[in-house]
Amino acid sequence: MSAEQAATIAPAEQPHRTRRIFTYSAVIMLFWMSLYIYVASLPTYVQSRGVGLAAAGLVLSMFGLWQALVRVPVGIAADWLGWRVPFIMGGVVLCAIGAWAMVSSSHASGLIVGRALTGIAAGAWVPMVVAFSSLFPPRDSVRAAGFLILLQALGRIVASAANGPLNDLGGYPLAFYASIAISVLAFAIALTIREPRRPAQTPSIRKLVNIVLRKDVLLPSLLSALGQYVTWGLALSFIPMFTSKTLGGSNSTLSLLATLTAITLAIGSFCTSSLANRFGANPLVLCSFVFYLAGGLVAAFTHSIAAMVVAIVLLGLGTSLNYPTLMGLSIRKVAESERNFAMGLHQTVYAIGMFAGPALSGVLAQYFGIQPMFAATAVMAIALGGLGTWALDKDL
């Protein structure tokens, strides 16, 4: 079903469309639960294997690096074959394999491989986004993106809230085994999706280059990469590590931080569509970088767990405005037949931020200290984010 058809669905087709929305929603939530159920304690789990800050940053960065490498090929292949569900199912399988690789390894090399596999698995987010968005008209692209991020956030909330109790119950390994079980359930549900095959789109170098050069695709992608750099460098990597190692935070504290990140993402994503309609997309993007600045500075100049909670909430609010708004903008004006590639490009670019955030932050933290790194990241975010938003306002 094309996006244009979704705008004028016949009453007889509505139950079928509604069923597909619910099925995709279940798979998406379980997919992100599988990827995130161990993330809250992953930095401390990595360090428990005797890995230093720089090496820990490298392990954590693999998730973003491999997303950056696979998402464009996945988007091209999905357009070429006319199928999306096989790629979604493959991603779910890799979630389980990656979790198994990490829990069964006692060396940094095994952790790197396992985290890389979960990054490849996350490439399935490209066909998930496009398949789900195709059930809505193009004018609702930001609304559909907001709902997708809400589903993602809900999956992360459940996963993050479960992480602490799982660690207390069975140690770090139990969360990884739970990830494998959730992946099996997601795969079983994905088997029920009946996807009509679309006409194959033979890759055209000229067409792909034209999409890459489109400012309405590239600018949102670059700004999203900056937002992901802050999120993964601070909220999902070194703030939890600092809270655990320096401030004495427990497993439950780390689970709380991850849960708050997901909750603020869910709340913000739920409100994004109405906020964008009322104020416009660009002010929301600028506001997101203001939140990033505030969160980074709080983390940089305070020394209590309560302050880290405040920092996490501020960073989460930044992501809740940044992520869905820019995702929706990146495909709003793109034709249905080119959306897989455009979304693959968008996700590849922002995945570079997911990779660079932990990797570069780890190096900076190693040499200058964790809190000076927090401050430098916050200042960089508002400087580059403000400049990028000005360019976005000028060109879109």
C-alpha cells in the first residue's frame, strides 16, 4: 500500500490496515526491547571485563558504526527487491546472535563482535520506518515518525526498567538471555505479516546521487547525527559510567537513568506532532540543542546522583524533539519509491553520530577527564546545532 493510497483507505480495507499497524507496532516494540534490555548496564559490564575507558568507548561505538555501514545498503536492497519484511526478520535474528556473542565472551574482541552484530541488526530500522510510514499519507510523515519513536521509546522504557531487577536477580548475563528470548518472540510475530510485494526498483546511480545531494534530506540527517553524538556520548555511555564508578550508583540507579531517558523520549515524541503543527519543525530542532546544552552542563559541573538524573532528563528531552522531527523532515518530500534509500541515508548519517559519540568521548575522557568532556560536548552541540538550524531554516 502506498502512502497516497493510505490517505484514502476504503472502509473495507481499514481493518486490514489497522491489523498491520498493530502487528508492526508489536514487532517494533519487541525489537527495541531486545536491543536495549542490557544497555543500561552495558558500560559497567564492559568495564567489568577489565576494559579501559578508550577501549570501552570503542566497544560501545560499534553499535553506531555498523548501523552507519549497513543502513544505506539495506535501503537500496529493500527498494530493489520490493520487500521489507525479510530484512526486518533478519534484523531480529541478529539481535539474538549479538546478545549471545556478548554474554558468552570474556574478552574485548568478543564484546566488539557482539556489539557490531547488534549494530547490523539495527539496520532493520530502515525498512521498519518506511513500512510503517507507508500506512500514513505523506503530509503525516512527522506524525508517523513521532508515533514510531514513541513505540521505540516504550520498548526502551520496559527494557530499561527491567535491567536493574534482572541484574540483581541473575547478574549481568540474565539481561542478555532475556534479549535472546524477546528476539524469538518478535520473530514469531513478524512471521504473521503478509507483505504485498512492490514493483522492484533497479538501483540508479544518478537517482541515488540526486537524493544524497538533496538538502531537505541531508541537512536533517546531519543535525540528527549531532543529536545522536550527544545522546550516545553522554546519556547512554559516560554519564552512567560516571554515576556508577565515581558516584557509587547501583544497578537500580543505572536502570533508572536509562528508563528516564526512554520516558522523556516517549513523552516528547508523543507531543512532537502537535508541537510541530503549532510552532513549526525548525524551532523544535533549535530547542533540542538548548536542552542538550543544559543537560551537558549540569553533568559537567555537579557531583551528585540527583544532578545526573536532572542531566539525563534534559538530554532525553533534547532527543525527544531532535530525533522524530528530523526523521520526519528527511523523507517528507521524498517519493514513495525512493523512501527506503532516503531513510537509509538519514539513518546512516545519524548512526555516524552514534559511533562517534562513545568513541571520541572515550578518548577525550581518557585524556582530559569525564566531566570536562561533558562540558566540551555541550558547547559543541549548541554551536553546531544553532548553525545547522539556521541553514535548515534557510533551505527548507
